Amino acid sequence: MTKTAVLFAGQGAQYLGMARDLYENHAIVRETFKEAGEILGYDLRELIDHDEEKLHQTRYTQPAILTTSIGIYRCLEEHGFRPDMAAGLSLGEYAALVAAGSLSFASALALVAKRGAFMEEAAPAGSGKMVAVLNADVEMIEKICLQASHKGVVTPANYNTPSQIVIGGEVGAVDEAVEILSQAGVKRMIPLKVSGPFHTALLKEASRRLGETLKEVEFAAFQMPVVGNTEADIIDIAQVKSLLERQVMEPVRFYESIARMKALGATSFVEIGPGKVLSGFLKKIDKSLSVYHVEDEKTLADFLGK
């Protein structure tokens, strides 16, 4: 029997006006944004539609993407969609926990608003750097990061696909790693426009503060498996808080997570939220998978039609 997995978008996928047409056409999406406004104390829809500067600030980006993703997911649920398992890229993991019934939307939103603020404060814009390294051996990248770490923090931060690893850390150390990788014959390295060196040790303070906040949060039993970024395995409710705390400063193991979901029987994947970054990764990981994405009225109609 074929199984369907949902994947929720991570930070960086946001864009001005995302899901505006769904908001206009579906009451459930409007209700989700109304609920978000009551929790956050500001009009999130207004911000997404008109304030590009704020939309790209981590403390606002994270609630904006979570709310958009859950609005879309609820819309799919209204049409009878029921996935078999879920995962998300970094921030997207919180939407996956909501979809699995383990975390209420209200709790998740309050949590990611704090998470975004903690991450922004721990690593202010310009304090670090992230670079995507393409078509290079994973073990070599890890060794070179270790070699360059005499200049400061530099480690793999995102294992997106076997041929795309993002490294991150302090500017001098990342530059040193890029130089050594270049000498080793790596031809394609792309500096990323990111708010901070996420998923590296520079986020240790954010991780600690999030851990304190998580002590107050209630998680319920999972209604479907969620595969977590940090260990690329099914999240156990007893470990969920420690995994979310670690996730901020440890690498995202995306392609290993997809392998785990395939082992659980997933052959069809639906990316939910702005953009189609994860769909692009999936096509590079395994061309045999059925991949869909839902982010607006057209992609919703296309998916429901299939």
C-alpha cells in the first residue's frame, strides 16, 4: 500500500503575499490567521502582504510561515486529505507536530514566536555565514570543517541532499573552509542570504532558552509518526522537548529523514507552505518519488485534482 507523507516548509521560503488567494477563498485559512493575530497581538496577514522588511526578520518569519502552512494544511483536511506521516525542515517540524495532533496550533505559534526571537538575539544578522556546498563528498566536507575550525565555529548545518550540504558558523571560519574546499577542487559554493548561522553551535544560547520555554509546553500523543530533523527518526513523545531544544543548534538531516520515511512506506510526498524548496530536494534525492506541493489556489486545485 502506498503511503503519503507531508513535508512542511522551513525558514527562507517566505515571500510577500504568500497564500493571499487561499486566505480570500477559504474561511478556514482566514480563521487560522485570525487565531494567529489573537495569539501574537499583531495582524500577521497585514505583515505578510505589506511589510517585506519584517517578513524577513526571524522573529516574524517563523510565525508567518507556521501560520501559512497550518492554514493550507487545514484547508486540505477540509477536503478529506489524511497523510500517513509528517516531517518539516527546521521550523517546519513545528507544523508537522501540529498536523500530528501532538501540539496545538496556539502552543506551536507562541513557541515559534519565542524561538524566532531567541534565534535572532543569539545570532544577530551579520554575525555568521552559511554557504551551500554542491557536488562534494560529504565526509570531505566534514573533515574540512574540522580543519578550518581553528578559525572559529564552522560545521555542516543542513544535509539537504547528498549533493547539497550547507555549512555555517563564524565568518572567518566559514571563509577558511570555503578556501580549503576550493583548493580540494570543489567548484560550486553558494553563499546563502540567511538571517543567521542557524543549526550551529553559535545558537547555543537560543537552544538553552528554548529548552526553558519548552518545560511549560504540553505535548499530546502523536496521531501519526513525525520524523525529526535531528536524528532522522520517528520522534518519541518522551524525547520531543529535548529534540526540539537540540534542533536549533544541531544539523538538519533532511535526506536521511526522507530515507526513514521511505522505509516507513512513503512513496508520495506533499510539500505544504510557501515555495517548493523541499520538492526540489526530493527530486534530487530520489527521482522515483511522487512529489506535490501546495502553496496557493492553483497548486491546491492541481493536487486535489490528482
